[in-house]
Amino acid sequence: MSDFSPPGTTAEERVAAAGRMNPVTALRGIFAAIEWKAFAAILAIFLAAFYLPVGTPRFDNAVMESLHLVKWYAREHVVLCLVPAFFIAGAIGAFVSQASVMKYLGPRAPKPLAYGVASLSGTVLAVCSCTILPLFAGIYRMGAGLGPAATFLYSGPAINVLAIILTARILGVELGVARSVGAVVFSIFVGLLMHLIYWREEQRKVEAALAMPEPPETRPLYQVIVYFAAMVAILVFANWGKPDSTTGLWHAIYSAKWLLTAAAAAVFAVTLVLWYGARLGKVVAGAALTIAAAVAYPHEPMVPFLAGTLGLAFVTMEPDGDLAEWGRLTWGYAKQIIPLLLGGVLVAGLLLGRPGHEGLIPNAWVEGAVGGNSLVANFFASIAGAFMYFATLTEVPIMQGLMGSGMGKGPALALLLAGPALSLPSMLVLRSIMGTRKTIVFVSLVVVLSTVCGLIFGNT
Amino acid sequence: MKKLAILGTGCAKCVQLAHNAEEAAKAAGVAYELEKVTDINQILSYGVMTTPALVIDGKVASMGKVLPVDDIKKMLS
């Protein structure tokens, strides 16, 4: 006879429970025994499959659009743009001293400096959105205070290195620059406004001493600059877009882009060996592989580029030290972000289709809600962005889909500014850090400023 | 017995650090107690701003990175 009692009970407890049996406990017992969660999941999947609208043109088309979009991303953006971006983000984590930035966000930092640093430090301090909230809490309670903390919170997600690179690449340089500049400038406004609104209030400073990260061995600044410049140059030249005209500087660079990329790569390799302790043998092997690939596939630059990337990965595979840390961080970002981006692309493709095509959502709806540059469109985009959750970088394919379906560039910027910084879950965490009222004020400021930014940008 | 605490809001990096810490403790043959602190106010009380962070016997051992198993092992022995 089957036993319907909850698992983990002793015989005595079951007897006692039987004595207390009533409909509620009986039902509870049945629920616990029949794995109702598993059953509900299977039922849901079955119903979805049963009612799947395969065969309706809109749905089939949307699925194809989703797949087309994934393929396009894989072909156009992953090797030449996303992979170098991961290496750059990893390098920032491994080689840029977080400590020297954080000291400007401490309790004794001069306030104007704190605001400036807070608005820019997102590039250096936080690539992962999960580190932004603890940092915000720290700056608010133990560091420079509510103003700079709010500044950091608004600008951080918008100016992390990966976000800038991917936005510029996929949504265009104009929007990439507008997003970054808008986030930085208006973050200072947000911070100052928060500070002004609450300046009479005394902040409860937590009693702990601020645990500063250890200062690393200092590397001469020029080395860091050349190293990063070389990496950025590789990224920029490899992705140099084809201009419409066939004359002028832009076109000249475009014709020579792979030579320029190779030159930057050579400089990069030299810095690795000279200043960053890379093993000469490994670097030479990587370079040889790249050159061999370039000779073997002279018309497909992605192949030697990929070979170079593999060579670089090989160089970072050390047992210990800064290079190994760089490799680990880079790989960590790749593991974390690629699945999210893939998911975002599939969903964006399904719902919105490629630019110029339709997905499940008709273009007319998108145009009606957020087309043009009206106040309503900007405001709607801003509010929707504030509440929607965007995993790191997923805002880019979703924005691309929306813009391709008729969203105006003003509302696009509004969404880009409000979206990544906030979401319903993050608002709840913020509430636990600074209370309901301040959270409402902050969210309102973000929505209003994003709307304004969008309106201004939409009219340029 | 070493008291290990992982400070973090629960993203993949914190999970990885917790895993590495446990591996290191087992490899070092050290008796340990592992606690995961996810509440932001509690994290702040350690004076930590960058997560994930590792706390050994009440002292902050590292902040803002996922330490590899070997590094943690060295700290525990």
C-alpha cells in the first residue's frame, strides 16, 4: 500500500499526524508525495506543444527570423567583435588597479571628484551587473555618500566596456556614443539631485572600516596605455565599416584595415613579451599560426583573426600570475555572457525579427507605441526599460529588433539609458538598501532624465 | 576549524568562489564551516564593496575576484 505521508517523518510523527488528519493536512500530504512541481512542468510543456502555432505564417516566419538573426550574429559579430571585447574586459579586470579608483569613492574623497569618478568608474569597476548593487551599497553607506552612489548606479551598466563596444558595433557608432556620453553626463545630474533632495538627512554610516582592495605592484602608466591602445586598435580596425564614398580618409583606412589590424597586433605582441611577461616561445607560435592562416586564407580575414585569438588564449594559459588571471577573467566573461546573449538574440529574433522583417510582434504595434520622437514614445520607452530586466548585453539585440521594427532613435536612447540600470528585481534590492522613498525618487529621476535625453537625441 | 564565508548576492561568480573554497578546504585537509552571505547589509558590515568576497575566520581574504583553488589552499594552510 503506498505511503502518502510527507518524506522525512518518523513513524511516531506519522501516527500523530494521522490522528490530526483533516482535509488540509490530507491535501498537503498528497501534494508532498505526488511530485506536483514536476507534474505541473510536464503539463505546461505538453500544453505548449499541443497548442504550438506551427503552420501559422506569422509564427513560422518568426522562428525563421530568430534563426537568421542568430546566424547573422555568429557570422558578423562574434569572432571580430565579441571575442576581442571579452579580452579587453578581462584585461581591465586584471591590469587596471581597482584600488586606485576606489579611493576616490571613499568617505574622505573631495565631493566633486567623487561625482566625476563615480560617473566614469563603471568602465573599470563593473562589467557584471551583479557587482553594481554591492558597490552602490558600499559607496552609499561607507563611502562618498548617496549622491556619488546614485551617479555610479545610473552610469555603471551603460558604460561597461562590453556594452559600449557591442552597442557601437550593432546599433551604430552614433547611438553607442550617445549612450555613453548621455549616461555619464546625466548620471552626475541624477546623483546631485538625489543628494540635494536628501541633503538634510543624516546617513547611517556602517561601523565597519572600509576594506580597501590591496594596491597592486604599480606598472608604469605608459605601458598600460600602449597595451590597451594596441588592443583597442585591433578591435577598431578589424571592425572598420565600409563607407559609402570611395574617397577620403575613412575609405583609405577601410582599404588598409587588415594591414592596420596586423600592425596593431604586432605592437600588441611586443608589449606582451616586453612588459607583461608573456613567454616568447608562445607568442612566436601564436604569431606564426596567424601568419600561416593569413597566407592560406588570404580572402577570409576571420580565419587568421581567429588563429591570433587562439594564440592569445594559449599565451594566457600560465599556471600563475597576471596573464593567467587575465585569461581566467576573459573566459569567465565569455562563459557568463555568451549564453545570455544567445538567449537574447533568439528571443529578439522571435519577437521582432531582423531589421526590415517582422517577428511575432507586428511592426505597426512597435511604431504606434515607440515610433517617432514624441514625448509619449520616449516616456513609454523609458518606463518599459526601467521595469524590464535586461541581462548583460541582451539590451543590444532587443534594441536592434525594436529599431528595425520602427522604434525611433529618441525612444531607443531612452530605453538604453533606463533599461540596463534598473529592473523590477533590482528595484527591490535597492529598496532594501536605501528604503522605499529614495528608491521611488531614484527611479523617477532615471525615467525623467532618460525621456529628456531621448527627446534631445531624437531631434538631432 | 576554519570558518569560511562567501559574500555575494548569488550570481555565478559567488557560486564559483564557494565551490573553489570548498575544494581548497578539502584538498588542504582542513575542517571547515562554509557560510554564504547574500544580504547586502550583512555584506557591508564586513566592510566589503566588491563581491564576491572570501572571509576566513572573520578576516576578509579577498574581494572582487574568484580565487582559484590553489590560492585559497595556500591561505588555509
